[in-house]
Amino acid sequence: MNQNSKIKTTSKRIKPFKELKLLKLMAQIKTRKELIEAYLKFFESNNHKIIPSSSLIPANDPTVLFTTAGMHPLVPYLLGQKHPLGKRIANVQKCIRTTDIDEVGDEVHHTFFEMLGNWSLGDYWKKEAIKMTFDFHTKILKIPLEKYAISCFGKDEKLTEVKKDEESAKIWEGLGVPKERIIFLGKKDNWWGPAGNTGPCGPDTEQFYWTGEEKAPKEFNPENKNWVEIGNDVLMQYVKNENGDYNEAKQKNVDFGGGVERTVTILNGLKDNYLADMWKPIITEIEKLSGKKYSEEKNKKTMRIIADHIKASVFIIADGGMPSNSGSGYVLRRLLRRAIVNLKKLGLENKNLINQISQKIYEIYDDYDELKNNKKEIEKIISIEEENFSKTLEKGLNTFNKISKKGKEISGKDAFLLFQSYGFPIEMTEEMAKEKKLKVNKKDYEKEFQKHIKLSKTASKGLFKSGLADNSEKTTRLHTATHLLNEALRKILGEEIKQKGSNINPERLRFDFNFDRKLTNEEVKKVEDLVNKKIKESLEVKVEETSLEKAIKEGAQAEFGAKYPEIITVYTILDKKEKKGFFSKEICTGPHVKNTKEIGKFKIIKEESSSAGVRRIKAIVQD
Ligand code: ATP
Ligand code: MG
């Protein structure tokens, strides 16, 4: 059966919410969970199918680091692909907006937030979309009209090809929003898309709420910060083509996005999101630990940043993120380190603080399985990152202070030193410099960075040995740790274990192997302990070139299914206690350490399924 056939497109089919048993839900909504339930029920009753939130880290889109809006995972359907659940979809989507990191500290912008979303994929259009938004806001949430205002797309010199969106304004007016509360703004404020150079685009119409203590002015002026945007209907009316023409779209879509945090806040008669139920317990915990008060103006921004960055980090790790020096991993690292620096500003350091504060996050968001199921791993990753950074933070801050006395600008070399030796992300150095009214030479910093990458590459080719504890050295240690891990798995789980894949970057190793169930915590611990034991025993690593046949005969491990040349390199980790005289022997191109003691401490941070019958372990090494 055609899934879409059940859905009629005329407005008559949409049951007015009164007919539905939503009365109970209309009791005052005060919490995040109540809002989400009311929203989804309302749209379900309006024939929307509810879909789950997508991962924060987009699976099939390497062009972006994070999911920034509910619309994001639905792009293929907005472009015309048929959604298996039909033309009316709604959900609550986890979002990360790195572009808002600098706004964090105010009352309404977060790095991580939840977005209410409903979509018409070529189904209902302006009239019904606006009516549903209006009903949800004014009837379900009972937002009084006196505090409600609207913006629509007006004329814009940069966009003369399309007309002013009088249509939407008229619909709002027809529903009872006074004319003075409907304003027309230009492209910057009320236009969306296209995402690239061509494709769907169109006007949007935004809803605002008056948070001021005094009566809302008759006339809506968005410059007044007491008006807070709570929702936005994007109306994909046009398609822009390669010639730059805007044609009416064949499939007209609607995309509504509404902020959960902002909406709950206003429903509680508050102005500050951090006083609503998805933030307050975290803030209270920070107050408790620091003995400082959130109500004191001087602590507010610091506490907000700490709470925000920790929450975002927990959610990113729950979706598979790992701190690293590039991509989403770098954003995560930045968030955690900035949280640590801000904790220090409150006089807090070095006590597994982030995990303590995070307990509140697990409690608030107990409806997210990914937090529940990955709690242990999340905590482990956080504590490692916190421990490592805390070690160098004090020294780093001292160095920063010395550097900042040199002049008006922090040189690229010094900024790079802070990054390389003390793990200060450049954005953090810039922020700290700004507090001292100093600039950072970012251009030179980039140059230093590139120079370093080149050096590392040369070093890893064995052409030049740099004295730095650089990436290539870390990789080398992880290579040898992988061999120890491979053998430890065989010893603990059974000889039938074979490597199915391996991937190493300077941050971690990833090892796939055949095994058909989850490892118990005990097994993971045993494997980890055995690897660490072999590291402590300071075993020599021998390298030789030999024939494939001879290597296999001597018991060398080869990657399952891999093709090898006749003459291969074999790395052997010698061990007199073993009958064969070695702990591990593997065909491998290296590079490897000369002695296992160079590896440092080995830690497994994740054990998960990779595919059917294949498990995956992620592990790191530490100094
Ligand atoms: P603003 O102009 O306030 O930054 P926006 O135009 O970026 O908002 P949209 O992209 O339209 O917002 O997102 C839809 C809704 O999501 C907004 O109406 C708002 O309620 C919420 N929202 C957007 N960004 C954030 C954020 N950083 N933190 C919390 N909520 C947000
Ligand atoms: Mg914004």
C-alpha cells in the first residue's frame, strides 16, 4: 500500500485539537518533558508521524561536523525523496551549534539544545502550517496574544526576484495577531536557503515572546531584546536554479523549528533558560561544588559556560564522539577544556569534577537511551581528558601569563607552543588574550601548525627524527599497543580471534575482530590488564624481513583476508616466558617502538559492535 495514501492534504482532514483528548495536556506546561509530550501529541493528532532524533554526528555527511537543526537529517526528503512514513513528520532533534559557542553565556543560546520540529513534505502549506503553530503556541501552551509577535519576509534589495510574503502576514492577522505585532524583515532575518548554490529556498516566519517585566509594547520591534524568538516556520516556496532564477517549487515544504529550552523558560515566566528544569540542577551542582552563587552577576557567565559545555560534551560522546585534534573531536576537546578552565575560574580543579556535575545531566535526560547505555564509557573518556588537561593546565597558565607580558600581540609561535605543549586550543588562547586586551597572530599560528604537520610526516617516514613528542610518536606507540591487544584478545577470548580491521590516528587505536557477543566488563579489564602487564615487562620489539611462508610457519598473525607480497616485514614482541619465545608476531609495515615500555599506560575506552559478528575496541595510550 502506498503509505502516503492515508494522508489527505485538505485542511478539513486536520482534526481541530479540541476534538482530541489533549485537555489534560493543556494543564500548565512547566517542564521539558511536558513540553515535548504536548508537542508530539499535538502533531500526532494532526496526522504527523513521529520519528526519533538523529545522531548529533551526521552519519553520511562529511561536510558538516554536527546536526544543527531538525531539518538537517531530513534534507533528502525536502529535496523530493519519498519519506517512508509519509508527508507529515514531527520529532524532537538534538542539535549542536558550534556557531553559537561565542554566544554561550547569554540567557538563550546554547551549544547543545533540543529542537521541536514538524515538517510538511509537499503536503500542507502556509495556511495550515501557520494555523498549527499558532494553535500550539496560543492554545496548547496558552501563550497570551499580548506577549506574541511575528516576523515575515519583506522586500530586500538583494532579493528582488521574489515577492514580499504578504500571504503569511495575512494568515497571522486572520488568526488574531494584531497588525502592529507583525513585522516585515529582509533576507538576513527571514529568508532560508538554498543550502548550496541551487535548490529549495524560501521565506520564513518567526514567532517571538515578550519576556519583559513591563507590559509588551503595542508595536513589535525585534531590536528590543525582551522579544525572544521561540519558533520559526521555514516555507520552502521556491527553487533557485543555476541561472540564479527563483521559480515556484513543485514540492513546497514547511519546516518548523522551535527551541525546547526557550519555550520551557517562558512558560515558567522566566527570562533565563538556565533557571528552567533542563539547566537548573546542573547550575545548582556547580554552586554546591564551588560554594559560589549563580545569582551573583560575576559568576553567571562562567557557570553557564561550564554547564553548557559539559552538557554538549556528554551528548557528543554519547553519539560516538572522541576528543581529538581535528573535526568534531576537536570541538569536543575545546568544549571540555574550556569547561575545565572556567571551573578553575571558580576555584575548582583536579577532582573528576566534570563527571560529578554530569550526574545531573543523566538524571535530567533519562529519556535518552544513548546516555544511559554509554554512561560508563562517557565517564571514562571525560575523566581521561580532564586528567590529562589538568596536569598541564597550571603550567600552561603560567606560560600564558609570561607570554602575555611580552607585548600587545601573542605571536603565532607562542600560541602554537601553548597548543603543542599545554593543549590550549587556539580559540581558548584567543579568548584568554581578549580578556587581557591582547591579540593573537592567528595567521602565524596556522603557519606554525602546518610546519609541524610537515615535520611529523617527515619524522614518521623515518627521514628525520624530531625531538618533539609529536603525533608520529604517539601513533607508533599505538601501533605496538595494537599488536599487544591483538594477542591479549587471543589469550583471553580464544585462539580463533582474528584481526578484521585496524585504524590508528594520534588520538586512539581502533581494532576490529571476530567475536559474536559483547565482552563482559571483566573480560575487558582482563585484556587491558594483560596489555599493561606486557608493557611493564619492557619487552623488546624485533623487526625482520622474511618470506611470507616462513613467517606464517613461525606463527605470525596476518590480517584476515589481506593480500601480502612474497617478502614481508614481521614485528615480534619477544617474551622469554612464552614457549615460542615471543608474545606476539605479526606481519606489519610498522612503525613500532623498540621496547614495549615506550608505550605508556594502555586504556580501553570503548567496546562495541562493529558489524554482525565483529566487535570493535577503541583504546588510547597515556604518558
Ligand atoms: P537566534 O536568532 O535566536 O539565534 P535562530 O534564528 O538561529 O535563533 P533557528 O535557526 O530558526 O534559530 O532555530 C529554530 C529555533 O531553535 C529558534 O527559534 C530557537 O527557539 C531555537 N534555537 C536556535 N538556536 C539556539 C541555541 N543556540 N540555543 C537554544 N535554542 C536555540
Ligand atoms: Mg542563531
